[in-house]
Amino acid sequence: MILLVTGLVVILAALGPWSDAAADRTLTAHMLQHVALTMVAAPLLVFGSRGVLRVLPRAVARALVGLGRPLFGWTAFVAVQLGTHLTGFYDYTLEHAWAHGLEHGLYLGSAVWFWWPVVGRRWRWGVPYLLAAMPVQAAIGVVLISSDRPFYEHYRSLSDQHRGGALMWVLGSLLMAAALVWVAWDWLRAEGRRAVAREVYGR
């Protein structure tokens, strides 16, 4: 419950009036919003709601488990990241409030979908799954850093663009790396317990 509430607090902080005003002024603040939603709030929501399937009707729980397949979550996350940051959609959202709200919903929803296989349950392919997603954020960051012209019409400062790209790349990679360490450690710990149980049973 604490993690779930913390995730909701992160969402409120990231989308609050002060954060929105800062994001309207600089791309760096806008990128920080996106990282907070996808790399902080989303995994906290998933981790904090792991027991929710137990209280849902069985048919609903089964449908959610089916939708939570790793390939679906990974594809949705990557498609949203690339489709919003590297197309004209990003500029469009900055001029239309409804599209901006939709964009944030897509970030949060696809990120929850993405994190579910590795945070919602123990999964032996969690490490390669996360490793496969890391280049996506890095690619977006590299595009923004290496561009010698403003990538978005709303943000005309190249230095701000380069800072935003660096934040997307470095901070996103650090948070993903932290998740990798946690997933690997959690899996190894579970494997250790299973090995001990097998030894005890074998005796």
C-alpha cells in the first residue's frame, strides 16, 4: 500500500501545476516529467498493487494476465517512447491540451504494462527483457544530443535540448540499471530458496 501511495504521489508531483509550468518552459523539465512517470511512478504502482489480482473476479484476472504478456508490454512501451518523442506528435501535444493529457496517459499506461512482467511477478527472463529496452531511451537521448538544430518547435534552445537528451539517456539508464540489479537479485534469492527447499525435501 505504501508503494502504491508513493507512486500516486509521484504522479501528482510530476503532473502538478508547478511541474507543468516548468515543462512548458524547458524541454529538460518536460523530459524529467516523462522519466518520473515511466521509470518511477509506473514500477511503484505495479509493485504496490501486486495483490490486486487476488481480489478481482477470476475472468477479469485472467484477462489482465493475458494482456500482461511481456511481448505486449515491451512493444507498447517502445512504440510509445519512439512514436511520441521522434515524430511530430510531441509538438502537437504542446499546442493541444487534450493531446498533452493523452500523451501522459500513454506514457504511464504503457510503462505500467511494461513493468508488470518484471515487477508484478518473478520472471527468469526479466534481465534480458530490461536490457532490450535500455537502447530505446538511449537512442532518443542520442538523437536530441547530437542534433544541431531544435528538434521541437516549442523548444528553441539547443543547450536545453542537449540537457533534456542527456537527462533522458543518463537518468533513464541509471533507473533501468537499478531495476536490473533488483530483478537479478530477487530472482537469485528466490532460486536460492528453491534450492534449499529441494535439498530439504531430498533428505
